[in-house]
Amino acid sequence: RVPALIRKSLLVPRLRPRHFTTHPHHHGLSPLLKISPEVSAALASNIPVVALESTIYTHGALGNDLNLEFVVRQHGAVPAVCGILAGVPTVGLAPDEIERMVREGAKKASRRDLAFLAARASMLGSGGGAGHGGTTISGTMVLARLAGIRVFGTGGLGGVHRGGESSMDVSADLTELGRTRVAVVSSGCKGFLDIPRTLEFLETQGAFVATFADGMAEGERVDFPAFWARESGTPSPAVVRDEREAAAIILAQEQLGVESGLLFANPIPEEAAIPRKEMEAAIDLAVREAEEKGFTGNANTPYVLKRIRELTHGRSVPANKALVRANVARAAKIAVELAKMMD
Ligand code: PSU
Ligand code: MN
């Protein structure tokens, strides 16, 4: 007699392609990827599209009322929230689908987790657990690239963690920028990371990094921003003046056939920024606690963000919301400029 468990594993998994979107624009599209009709139609007719991540909803400690989709629309582009819904890698999640992911619980999903979540659903119907994946910047970049989306707006990039030279905790966001041609707009990376090492690593990965310097005087030093603060003490490797210049760089990268990603850092709006001094105590304590309590690996960032939120009595939240909205608006403007150039 064959034990039940083994018998079951001998069954041929149902790996039929579901949700296959057929469109002439999408040759070579993964059969596992679901693209919403609105996003699909926009991509096919050169209407600007902006990718958004779902980790920010499932693990970002910012609440559900961010409504980044609205910000994208306000600036003339179509939003495409990316994530894995019950095992289906999806580009263009609807608000009720995101709500469901938050309610039922989602795994924080970077590049490494995508196939795992997608395969479980094909084999077991609904999959073990809810099978949801809130995609990080890295996971979202993979899905956006598969769908043919060029621009992605979000909050803060992952990076090299403090002490990363011995723990080797380096966000998969950085290696993703080295290999996946999507332009990411973020407020630099979170201030609790090791910013100089993050920039070194991005250079090694071949990722372009520039900071928006509108409103700054010519020749003034432009820092790579540190999320809640506009200054980090580390100068940005490159500077861009406006969205049109950013779009031209994205287009040139594509025409050169260079596959690496691009990072456009957008400093937090002046009026929302929290001075570095003020954040430092909270950051130091949160990072130390995370280490003492063993929040390592992908649990580190959500823990530190949550603690900083508590330690600043919620003051970090409106700043975080303001910066992510500004980034998403910026991303939409870049996508609009790009669409003009593609006409
Ligand atoms: N920035 C935020 N909130 C977040 C993140 C960034 O304000 O939740 C998420 C992003 O999805 C980013 C991820 O890709 O954290 C990085 O996690 P890690 O450090 O584990 O790579
Ligand atoms: Mn990590």
C-alpha cells in the first residue's frame, strides 16, 4: 500500500495556465500572470501606467487609507497595484482585493517567494493558507517587468542594514535593481539603514541612482535622501532636474538594452520632513531592540517601522504618507513624459 501522502504527491499537478491574458502587445507574457483589463488596455495603447507595491499595504503599518491609486489617476496615469492574490500573481489589484489580502493575512513576498506562492495555488486550488503575497519592491519589480510597466512609485527602498557587513542583511531590492529594468521612485532608503553601503552596493549592481533636485540652487550639494529626512550626509551619485529628464534616461537605458533598473530618489516634501536629529533616538532604539529580540531577516523592516511609529508617537506616519504620495505623483509624471516620448 502506498501511504496517502505519497500517493497524493504522485498526482500530476494542475498546472493549466489560468487567467491567460492574450494581447498582441504581450507576447511572451507569463501564463501565470493576471493583468487587469484596465492595465492591459493602457499598456496596449501607450497610456501611462504606474506600478505600486502591495507590501506597503500588508506590512507597511500605514493603514488602508493611503489611496495611492487615486494619486496616480490625478496625475493622468493608470495605477497597477502588484501582488499575489490567492496564489495568482496579479498586476492591477482592485481595492477590495487589497483589503482581502490585508484581512486574511499575506506573506511578505520578494523575488524568492513568487514561484512558491504561485505553484501552491496551481496544485492545491486555493493553496495552503490564504496564499496571498504582499510584494516588496523586489517582488513588484519582477511583476511590473513581466507586464511591461516601466515606472513604479513607492515609499522607501530596502538597503544594506546597519551591521550588514557581518549579518549580510542586504535587501533583495538592491539586487533586483541590478537585474530588472524598472524605474523606481522612492524617498531614498529608510534612515535606519546603512546609506553609504547601500549606495556602494547599488553601484556594484549597476543600478543608476539619481536624486531630484528641483528647487535647489545650481552647484548646491544634493544628498541621497533618508526617507523622513531630506539629508543623509551622503551625496547622491547623480542629480535630475525634472520628470522629462528622468524619462529620457529611462528611454536611453531601454534603447541601449541595459537590463538593470533605475532608482530616482525624491526627497520628502520640506513641510513633512522630520529633522534627522529628532528621528535618530527613535531609530537607534528601534534597531537595537530588533536585534535584541531577534527580528532578523524579512521580519526586521516591518518591526523597525512599527517601533519607530510607536516611539515617535505616530509622528512618523503622516511623514511616511506624505512622502509616498509625493513619490507616486512623481512616478505618474515620469510615466506621462515617457508616453509622450513613445508616441
Ligand atoms: N518602506 C516602507 N514600508 C515598507 C517597505 C518599505 O515605508 O513596508 C517595504 C518595501 O516593500 C521594501 C521592503 O521593498 O520593505 C524591504 O524589506 P527588506 O528590508 O526585508 O528587504
Ligand atoms: Mn533583509
